[in-house]
Amino acid sequence: MTVFERRLLTRDRGSGLLGKLWRVPWVLVLLLCGVAGVGYVALYSAGGGAPEPYAGRHALRFAFGLVMMLGIALVDIRVIAKLSWAGYALGVALLVLVALHGQVGKGAQRWIEIGPVQLQPSELMKIMLVLALAHWFHRASWKRAGNILFLIPPLLAVLLPVGLILKQPNLGTGLITLMIGGAVFWAAGVRWWKFALVIGAAAGIAPLAYGHLHDYQRARIDVFLDPESDPLGSGYNIIQSKIALGSGGLWGKGFLQGTQGHLNFLPEKQTDFIFTMLAEEFGMVGAMGTLLLLAAVVLFALLVALRTRHQYGRLVAVGLGVNYFLYVFVNIGMVTGSIPVGGVPLPLISHGGSAMLTSMLGFGLMMSVFVHRDAEFAASRE
């Protein structure tokens, strides 16, 4: 039997349900369960040592997301590829719906009510954008990816949702969406000098853009540069976060023993500042262990991209991996005072339904790429 015949036989054996389940990356499933477990412990503490109102809901959402993720993993990646632009259109339609009829909270219009579920479409849009860009670039040759005219449609596909997200207003998610699009462009082979031009232009208009920000957005930047300028107002969150991080020391104060969190000095301890609560109770050791777990998930996304034979899967894995990385990077940078506070949750750890379900959707798509990593797509376009 030739090598080609053996490969075909292996592929046929792996095309059934049992074969696909065998190819599911169970290591990634265990990593995600570990991250969600850390979230349950932190939310149990944030709820005052009780499963309600945060930890119990977190566990139920993760269980539902786990089933959904495994179901998506078994769907042929070529079927998903065909639906890429339909998903993108759905995401844009939901963003338009938010702009027209969205729920207002904390000065921003970011959510819509779908029955008993409150959905933040900007989270879903990031994933749909990755799929659409991957579909656009997956059959493009190196030469075609360098053609400026070829890049105009995907560039518009990035700017449209970014503009709708900024209008909510949601500066943090808008910038993350822009960076995710840039990551897919880079992975598709777009020349580095084009990125240099865009970054240079953005740096040039940044001072002008600052003047058009909302008051609370300018306050976040000012406080980032000098937190002590408004210690009881805009600077309160980051000052209390730093106190909690420092007071945890090496080993932490102990489970349910964090004073900053349980005496309610720490703001948004169940969402944006959940990592701070972990660091206070479990110290630097617990914080570093959590970061290593999160880093392992990001590295697995890179492994999926490297193991996949088709360009569509590589681009999807890169885009979704960058999305998860930016979640983690922005949240950790925010609570440590390394970047301005932006309201970005820590994925699978913070309390919140939209972020949890969209994260599990993304991992389901990534697993589908891995399960169908040997699938054959059409040849590249010249």
C-alpha cells in the first residue's frame, strides 16, 4: 500500500462520528475546564462564599458552552467556511439592531434582549469577522495578498463593524476588533510595510482623535498616566486594584480571606477585576498559575494553526487565538495599571454570559479546524 493510499484510508476512518471524537483535542478541553474551574473558585469567593449569584450561573453557562463547543467541533470545517459571510452579515445586522434598539447600561448602548438572554453582539462580531476574513484570504496566493485592490473589500469588512462598535461607544472592543483583523491580514501574507503605513497614520491622528473621545474615555487615559490625580473618582478603581494585588504577597491571604474584595473596596470584583481578587487571595503563586493556564490555551491555538494543512483553518486559528490573547492581555494590563481601564472581562473566569458563550463558540470553531485539519479546499487563486 502506498503512502497516498494509507493517507486516504486514515482520512476515511476519521470521517465518521467516532473518528472525529478521537481527533478532538481533549488536552484543550481539559485546559478550558481548568480555566473555568479557576473562574468558579474566584466567583464563589466574589459571591461571599456561596455559589449564588455568580459561581452557579458560571458553571451552568460553561456546561452549556462545553456541549455547544463539542458539537461545533464535529461540524466539517468546509461547511463552516461556506457560512462565513452569512455569519458576518448576521453579526453586522445585530450591531445595527443594537444601535437602533439596544439596551443602555453605564452610559453605553451595547446589549440586546433576545428572550431571556442578554447578548452583546460586539463579542460575536469578532468571531464572525475572523471567519469572513479567513474565507476571503484562504485561496489567495502570496502575490494576490499583496495587491492593494484585493485588500480593499476585507479592509472595509473590518472597518464597518469597528465603526458600529465605536459608536456604542465601546472603544476597547473596537480596538481589539481592529487588531484581530490586522492579525488575520498579517497571517494571510499582507506585506509588513502596509502595516507600518497604517500604524504611522494612526499615530499621526491620535492627538486629534483624543479630542473627540467621550469624557469618561479621556478620564481613563488621564488617570492611567496619573492615577493619583483623582483618587476618589476616576482613579479609584486602579488604585484599589493595585492595593489588592500588592497585599496578596507571595502566597495570598487565603481563600475567602481577601479584605479588598470582601469589604467591597475592590470594584467590579466579579467581572473586570476578577484577576485582582484571585491575586489577593492566592498571591503571586496563584496569579502566575492562572497566567500559565491561560498562556497554555493561547499556545494551543498556535499549535492548531501550525498543524492545519489548509489556509482557511490556519487563518481561523490565528484569528481566534489572537482574540483570546487580547482578552487576557487587555484585562491583565488593565487591572495592573499597565494600560487604561477598558471594561474587558477575563475569558472563562469573569462573570458574564456573552463573553462565556462567544468564547466557547470560538473554541468550538478552533476544534473543528483541528479535527478537520487534513480537509482539502480548492487550489489558490493567482
